[in-house]
Amino acid sequence: MNIREEPTTSDKRNHPVVVTAVVGFLGWLVLVAIALALGALVTHFVVGHTLGHGDFDVARWFADRRTDTWNSLSRIGSYFAETVTVFIVVAITLVVLAVKRAWPQAGLLVVAMAAEGGVYLVATYVVSRNRPAVPRLEDLINSDSYPSGHTAASMALYGSLCVIVWSMTHTRLWRALFLGLAIVAPLIVATSRVYRGMHNVTDVVCGMLLGAGCIVVGYVAVRAGLAAAHARREAAEAPDRELSSLPLAQGVAR
């Protein structure tokens, strides 16, 4: 016999999706704080100091060695993390995961990419750093050098895909391919952005760190949601277990 009750307010608050969203939001707040702290370090202790001169030297080194071929290749490298590319890859991945009913993996990807987008918007709005003082190959806002959004997005996207593949298959080939993609793609994007004069080295390094943080937030949020789902299942099964353990005599009217 199953006894079903209307879900209480507490049950709704403890719904796995709600738990995942809340933990993801809290993780996003932590990442925003880290991004702003890194931005303060960059603007106060890098710009105008020795490390800032090193940033300029690297940007100048790339600018002095530009060729038409490398210009085209760097454009392709940037496309790995263009907004359109990210949306297409995320959409296709979510469709595949939905077909496979791999909801935790889908949640990880959604939380990680949402966190990355939110952190980037806040960081670029609050922290102002000029792009390298070299000829730039793209026409973007000059004061939005920190952090590198392309690099952060590539790290969050391809790193999340790697985690998803590793959680869904033990095939060494697929794991190796996506691990390589998670390592190589952000490096290609970061190098392309510096080559094109759009970001300093410290900007892309911070972008990588923030992108990696978004993966961690997505993973922790999904794990919290899975724990909530497990707790709900145990709570739902408890009444049935208690009823089945009662002696039959207790069910007979005296």
C-alpha cells in the first residue's frame, strides 16, 4: 500500500533542481568574488609594474611576427570559443544528453556555462583594463581586456565536456580525445587572443582559472542535487518500509 502526501514547502525547497540551482548560484557568487579579487590584483599590481611590462613584451612579440597565414589561423582559433560556437556546441550536447536522459551531466554543463557568462559580465563591468598597446585585429571595447572571455568560455565548455564524457564512458579512446580537447582548445584560444592583440597574458591566465572554477561549481552543484534526490527517495520509501515491517495482527480489528 502506498501512502502519497501532498509535497510540503520543505519538499519543494529540497527538490534536486532547486538544490542544484541554489548551490550553483552560491558558487557563482564565490567566483565573482574571486574574479574581482584577481582583477584588483591585475590592475593594482600588474599594470605599470614588472609583470605588466612582461605582458606588453609578449603582446609586442606576437604583433611583430604577424603574417596573413597566422592571422587567419588565429581567427580560427578564436572561433573555438566564439559566442555562436559555444551556443551551438552547448545546444547539441544538451540534445544528446536529453535523448540519453543524462540529466546530471546536462545540469553540470548548464550551470558551468551560466556561471561563466555571469562571471564574465560582472568582471568586465567592474574591472577596467585596457587591451595591449599593439595594433589589434578586432574592433572591441578597449577597456574590456580583463578577463579573457573567450579563454574562460573555452575552458568551461571543453572542460565540462571532458568531465561529462569521463562520467558516461570507460572507453579510453573517447576519454583521451576529450581530455586532449579540454587541454588543447583553451591553449589555442588563449594564444590566439594574445596574438590578435585582444588580451594580455595575465588576462588569459585569469580566464583559464575562472573557467576551471566554473566547472568546479557545476560539478559541486550537481553533486548536491544528486544528494538531495537520494535523500528524497529514501524519505519516500521509509513509510512503505515501516508499513511492511508491522505484524499482520496489528491490522486486524479487535
